[in-house]
Amino acid sequence: GENVEQHPSTLSVQEGDSAVIKCTYSDSASNYFPWYKQELGKRPQLIIDIRSNVGEKKDQRIAVTLNKTAKHFSLHITETQPEDSAVYFCAASKSGNTPLVFGKGTRLSVIA
Amino acid sequence: DAEITQSPRHKITETGRQVTLACHQTWNHNNMFWYRQDLGHGLRLIHYSYGVQDTNKGEVSDGYSVSRSNTEDLPLTLESAASSQTSVYFCASSDVGEQFFGPGTRLTVL
């Protein structure tokens, strides 16, 4: 089955700097790669997703890149702000309506 | 507004008791999922359903069961609660894209 590895497990950045979180997956049949943000005590919420027919997707300060050949994808957050502090999860699945396999999460701290 | 809800939000039970966690969505989504979240493990899939009368096992299904008698609900039952099932449980639903998560149930098994 699918296995998703996520690095780093913790990340501290200064406010205004960029943050990068990387994930690798094992199943070449995976085609959908969402990223979720989870604040303390809250539910995971989708912040951006990418499908296998696209190499990069941007939404304001957030971007995701996908390399299907190498089976890895990354989340890039630019101009980080204190409210970006949270745990971020990557995930992979065959399509948007099939079960997600999650990475173990990255705790991002943005220091003001 | 359409939403996904879970109840109870917090539950304390004893080893060996049967527990049922409720999940209700008003989006009319066919796909529903149950995950558990534990420190160091992220979110792991317990059971899922693609529609009424359909249920499937996930990665960590032992000791859990689900039933889907209508589109809106996917209750999760712990047949005989064990301390290893102390966790935060999230249900989610989707149509063709994004999975929307419920607020979670924190379950403690003593």
C-alpha cells in the first residue's frame, strides 16, 4: 500500500522568511496530493492540493510542487506570519474521493 | 450551511465497554471516512464508505466497525474498548475532491 514520508517533523522560521516541507510517496498510482493545516485542538483544513497532471500550483503565499518521476511533492510558504504556526500534513491518494494516506506532520513555528 | 458534525466531542469510557461515535454530514456526500490521530502517527484510516450499504476496512480497522444505512451518517463502533483506542477520532466526507473533516471526538479509555 501507499506510504508517505514527511520531513522535517519540526520547523522554526523567523517571521517573513520562507518555509518548505517535503513529502515522498511510494505508490505510483497516487494522483491526488493535498496539504492540510491543523491548529491546536482544531480539525485539519485543506490549504492547497495538486493533481498529477500539474507540476506546480500557487495560491497567494502558498505553493505546492510535484515531481511524479521522483515521487515527491513539497509545500512552500513565503513571507511567513505568526498565524502560519500550526501542524501541516501532506497526504496522497489515487483520487480526491478515495482514502488519504497522511504523512506524520510538520510542526511549523513562526517566530515574530 | 452544509456541515459535518461529530458527537460526542469528548468521551471517557472503561475498558471492555461498547462505544459508538456519531458522524453526520449535510452535504449529501457519498464518501465518508473515519481516521484516528495519535501523536507520532499522524492520521490513520480506520474505515470508509462510498455509499449506502458500502463499508471498507482501512489500515487500523481491528476492534472497530461501521455501518452506512443512509447517506448522512457513518457511526463508528468500538466493540470492546481498549486503552490502545484512546485517541482523537475524525470523520470526513467528500464528493469528487476535497475531504472535509469534522471537529473530532477525543476518546479516553480507562
